[in-house]
Amino acid sequence: MESFIQFRKGTTPRHVHRDLDGLKDDELGRMGFVGRQAQLYRRNDPTAYRYEGPIRPTDALVGDLEPTDLTDPEGAPVPLLSNADVRFLLSRRSAPMPFFARNVSGDELFFVHRGTGVFQTEFGAIPYEPGDWVLLPKAVTYRQIPDADSTAGAFLIVETRDELTVPKPGVLGRHFPFDPSTVFVPEPEVLTDGGPEWRVRLTSGEQTGWLVYDHNPCDVEGWKGDYFPFKLNIRDYNPITSESIHLPPTVHLFLQAEGVVVLNFLPRGAEMRPGAERMPWYHRNVDYDEVALFHGGSLFGIDMPPGLISHAPQGIHHGPPERARERARRKFPDYDRIEWEVMSIDVRRPLTVHPAFSHAAGGPA
């Protein structure tokens, strides 16, 4: 449980995340930055370690991962990480699905890193482009059709067993983290192409099955209700900022499910108070594993590695290296914005790393 009472022992800055005077700011906290926490002010960089054994950070580039849907239209995304609440998969589909799909065990949230096209759904068509989050709720039937002239696609898929929902607006009001009117919701469209049979691939975790129809399953004349697929592009997300202090990741919440939170780290104004630390502080998210996709952008003149997928297990220090922090302090007057584009998903239960991800990251196959 949290307590308003906090102790201060030894040499510490007057204010958290400011004026470190050479010390290293290391946060040890519970419940993903909203529970009890301690700021440890160290002499040395806590990420300066080497790891041995299976509990380790993992990262790999999208281009080094080869799902079967990369070369086979009948193929599937490749699993990367999983626990009882969530699975992470990567798709690089570049050819239309010759079937429809329906996930009967959970919601599917696609982040479009590369590629354009359309998701045909029984609610209507959802065109997609880079930067889109496309939510296909549990048991919705859909078919993905990449544009013929599109660049090679790359899609991070977050499959949650529990329903993904928008966080309650709280004190900021209902236009944060995004204005609901900017969400794209499909219009019904009856499809008749294809045949003489239409197949629907059912997915439940790692199991698959098939339904075969004698009509196109996207035959809906109209619909009403509050359960539907939609998309939101990251350009329509509203970052929350502070000029005086680097805010915790929780202010960047986009969607959430049981044991899963989806965060958007997007371009925003930088902290401007002299002495404020602009970089995320060192931390070891005690109760959450962190997964991130680096979509693009830069951090105070340093390019982000586009297409990098990273996994930081709970309890292991991570954060930008000390040389990047020193540069951010040295270049403080030169930059008034943070231009990063990083999609981060934190999960409550420890994740299992699947062989394809481990192998692409240079670990054991």
C-alpha cells in the first residue's frame, strides 16, 4: 500500500528527477509507477552490467524476424512473447489473406509500423497506414488486404485475453488521451466477391480451426451498438506534458486490459526548467515486464532505431545509457522538443520469450 509518509536519508536532490549533481537517479517502485517507490541516488550507472542465464533483456529488429505470412499468403504471424494475459506477435504480410480470420480467444490490437492497405471486417472496411492502432475485438471477422503498391508491411500484434478498453478520463476530461471524434469507425458494406466458398480461420491461442461458408461473411447491411472495431492514428493522440519535470509513463496510457497497459511515447514539448532531467530515469519496473516497438523519431538529436522490438523483464534495470543523459544535459539549450515515437506495452505477469524472438536477438534458438 502507498503511504504519504516518505523518508529521506543520506545525500539526495531537493526535488525528484531534478538537479542530480552527478548522481544517478534510480527508481525502485511497485505497480508500474503508481505504487510505493524509492528513489536511489547512485554513484554508478545501474545498467552497466552483463547478463548470464535466461532472465535477460531481449531485442530484435523487425527485419530479422520472418513470420510465415511474409512469403506465404496462407501463413501466420510469428509469436514473440506471451503470458496468460497477452501474446505478442509480428506480421509482415504483403499479400491479401485468401481467407477471413476470427480470433475467438481475445482482442487483437495491430500497430502498423510499415505498409498500407485495408482490413475488411463484418462492420465495414478500415483502411490502415503507418502509425495506426487498429483494434479488432474478440470474435470479429476480418480479412487483411495490403495495397499492391505498398512497401513491405510490418505489424506488431498485441493479443489480449481480456477486453481492451479506453482508460477513464479522470481530471483531464474526456478528450484525453484522445478526442473520441478522431477515431475511425467503419461503415457497413456488403461484400460478395470471392467464392464459391469462403473460409474463416479461427484462432484460439496457438490452436486454429476453420469455418466454411457458401457466402461472403462480410454481408452486414447495418449495425448499431458500442462493440465495434476501430482505428486511431498516433498523430491524433494527445501527449500530456510538464515543463518542470519528466512525467511517469502512466500519463501516456492509451488502452488497457487485465494485466496489460498500452502506452504511446510521442513527440511533445521538452521539459524546460533548468536542472530538470529530460530522459526517462533508470528503473526496474518491479511488477511489470515492458515491451516496446521503436517506430521512429529522435531523442535530442539521436535517431531512434526504427523497427526495434525490445523486452525488459521486470526487476532488471533499464533506461537510456549515461552517455545519452550527459548529452541531453549538455545540449539542453539546443532542443525544446522530444521527437520520439515509441509504442510501449507493459504487462503484469512475466513473459515467456518464444524461440523466433530469442534467435533473432542473438540468443539460443
